[in-house]
Amino acid sequence: MTTVFYTETLSQKLFKVNLKFPPELDTALIKIRIDNGKGERRIVPIFFGNEIIISDTFYSRYAHLYCTYPSRNPRFPFSNSFFIGDTAASILFSSIDTNLTTSFLWNCTVENAQEIGKIKEAERLTAFALAEFNDLKNFLNAVGDQFYTNDSLKGILNFKIRRISYKEIEFIKQNGSSYYSFWLFRSELINSLSADTMLKIYESVFTQELKNSFEGKEIETILKERMNAGKSRPAPHFKSLDVNNKLVNLSAFKGKYVILDFWASWCVPCIAEMPMLNELKEKYADKLVLISISRDHDKIRFKEAVKKIKWIG
């Protein structure tokens, strides 16, 4: 495991944020995620009425908070994301029309927090890539859910998403001193191109101050581990939570064969091979570990498909 030359006791901070939601919303449907600089995790909220207080440590310049609530179309939930610092913050969300079928920024009033979408650099990026964003939005509105089962449409969708990523990378290259660009690189773009290409961009674009930060060291570690991954090489170490919110730690399976199965509910060949993988797992239960990684965004489709899986989710 790569050592990071910053001790947690020196780099960790504490954030605290009070979230208040409209009383008519079903709090069970509110999804909250936090990225503390080391990785993202889902918060299991405990509400007091329509309010929740979240407090935890973070290691990046800001903790990143992400909230969603479903609209009629599961592909377009109401959402908003925030930077939270070490000063106590509050976010008051406005009422929403849950019958809407297209995504809208979830309006709110904030104190001691930043709405990421309203940061000056974020607004500049939206203007910079407006044609690409509109092209993707128009495509999704036109095809609906067809791309889930149509490989040609799925290919077009992926192409349009890549066009946005390329535009975002172009924007980042022009704004290397911006923390927003740095955050965007780490949170959304780090896997968009090959690891060696992204490492070259990282090293040439961002300021030394950003690269020397805790987040900068994490980025270097991730990219260098990806570069070292390949045939006959040890797999990069990873940890993640499964569908039951249990920790999956690759190092715990040392001495066994591990298969990473990347799939999605809309991938017909993926679903077709599940019975074979189930049989394989049962036959070699003492020697083999199967870890299934879904690319689904549709929660309902995912839940139905995952019933067919008998190994780690």
C-alpha cells in the first residue's frame, strides 16, 4: 500500500451541517452522500421531523455533500451538491413538484456552505460546454429509456458523455489554479482517459499547492495504481460498500482467485451469463470470490436484476 506523507491527525478537520427539508417530502426517499477527501460514502440519515444534522471528519479542503430526491423519472432526480468547511453550516431546501419528469436544481438557502453549481467557475464551465450539455439533454429527452436495451443508442449516449468530459478537461487545462477544477478532476474526470494521460494532465495543469494537498496525494496514488494494473501484475487495492452496506476489502481475499464482474441490468449478455457465474461460484466456493460491480443508474431495474446474483454485490 502506498504511504501518504500526511498524518490524519494533522490533516483531518470536522464539518457539521444542519439540513432542513420541506415537511411534505418522504424523508425515506432522500439520499445523502458525503465525500471526505478519501472517498465517497452514503449517509444513512436519522431525521428529527424534517431535519438532520450531519457531523464527521474530512481531509480535503472541503467536504462534498450531495443530496437527491426522486422525480417521476428516476433518471432525473432533484439534486444539489455543496462544499462544506469546518464552520457549522445550514442548508434549507425549498419545496418541489415531484410530478416533474426532467431534472431541476434543488433550490435552497445556504449558510456557511457553497452550492457547487453556483460557484463562479462552475457557471463558466456550464457556459463553456453549453452546446455539449444541451446536446446530451435533448438526446435523453428524445430517446427516453430506450438506451437501456438498445446498444446503438447506448453507444451514442456514451459518445455524447465523452464529448462533455473532453470539454471539461479542456476547461480544466485553462483553469489549473482553481480548486473547482481540481475537485472536478478528482471527483468526475479521473477515470475518463488512460491513467498515464490523466497523470500527465494532472502534473502539468495544477499548481504545486494543490498537488501538495491531501487530495493531490490521493490523486497521485489512484493514478499510479491504475498505471501499475495490468496482466500479471497485482490488482490495485480497493475498499467499497456492497448492496448490504458491508465493507468489501480486496486484501481480505488474499490467497483466493477473485473475479470482478462488471455488469448492468440493461446488458443482455451480462444477465445471460449470471447462471454460469453462479454455478462457478458454487463449484469453487472455497477458492473463488466473485465481486459484481453494476453500472446501473435505475434503482428499480438494479434491484430486480440483483436478485439473480448469489455472490458479493
